[in-house]
Amino acid sequence: MNKILLSLVVLAALPLRLWAWGVEGHRAIGNIAEHHLSEKARRQVADLLGTQTLTLVSTQPDEMRYLPEYKETSPWHYVNTPLGLAHDQFITTVKAQTEANAYNILLLKIKEMKDPAKTREQRAEALIFVVHIVGDVHQPMHVSRAEDKGGNDIKMTYRGKDTNLHSLWDSGLLDYQGLTYTEMGQQYSVVPEALRKNWQAAADPAEWLFESYTLATQLYAEAAQNPNPDFRYYPAHADIMKQRIQQAGIRLAAVLNEAFK
């Protein structure tokens, strides 16, 4: 942990709003998860992270990937597939990919996180990546096309400013909402039990990816039809954005509760 923390000091001046869900979104997801941890998981997380929390470590992998020793982690934040795949085709395609991506690295880091043969530092680093990647794969544009860099090359104008489809969903809508991660964590943590159980029933992360993939397909079509959306874009998509953040937090808690039971 000390190596990670010392390495991150040099990154304080980097522009943070280029990341999936931005700082506020990732930290909201970590905060939601903290509200739903079992006591056993809470103790294990505290043992691994020390004075840090799921909320605070949730953004670290985006900082780490700019360091030379973590440069190979950039592809760990997304999954690329062609559009137009049906559910079973998509699942098969994702599971067949052998190059490092958000799906296979998430599975690997979950395994490392609960491996008693790993050192405490290794398990803590694995936990940090699990927290972050669960958030990433719930952002629709992190499960999309390679040819436009996950929507980064889809130019748009929103609220009078030049942006792109990926950035709009990383932070543009969250910024418009105007809530801090603490406020989101408090408000979004309240989920009806039946809905929470329904979300957690989809235990295979490939299913979470397919949800994002389906939404990304919709967002691509909308952007092609109207690259300069007006004030109606936010209210039309606010519930989707909120639900993806809620689902990420609830499912992250389920992953940790299962791993540390």
C-alpha cells in the first residue's frame, strides 16, 4: 500500500475528469458499497486498506495507469466489442477475448483479492482494482466500440460546450446533476430489497457488461441522430445514470461480501 500511495503523490495535478464516472461517480459507487457491506467484509476491507476506504481508493486505478509500472493497466478499464450482438453472442465474444480487458482482469483481481497465498499488499491492490473496475463496467461507454475509442471520437455539443459521447457519460451528466459523491452515496444507497436482490442475482460480471453494451447501443444511435442535444437530454437519461451507479455499488458490495464471507 505504501508503494501505491507514494506513487500517487506525483499525480495530484492530472486532470481527473477524464475517467469513467469521474471522481464523484466512482466515489459514490464506493460509498454505496460501504453502506451494504457485511460485518465480515467490512473488517476484511479495513484490514487490507488501513486508514483508507472503498470510497477513496475507488479512483486510484485511473491515477495509477499514468505511472510507468502500471502502464499495462490501461486496457483493464473497458471492453471492446462490435455492435449488433445478441445476448448469447455478446457473452461468448467477451469470454473468448484473451487480451487483458475489464472482464477478465476483474475476475483475476477478485481471485487475487481473496487468495491467502498473496501478500497483504497484493490483496489490497487487487481490492482497489475490483472496486474501480466494477464501477467502470457499469458506465455504458466502457463496453462499446474500439473504432471510435468507446465514443471518445463521437463529437457532441452539450450545454454550449464541445464534448464527446464518452466524456458526456463519464462526467458531463454527473456535473449537471450537481451532487457530491457523499450526497449521491446517501441518496442512492436506498434501494428496495426486492430490486437489490434482483440486481445481485446477476452475479456474472458478463451480464453487467451486456447491460452496459445494450445502453451503449442506444446512446450511439441517439448521438448519430442528434449530436447536439438540448436541455432535455439530462432528464431523459438521469434515471439510467442513477441506476447504473446504484447497481455498481450494490453489486460491488455483493462481490466483497461473497469474497470475505
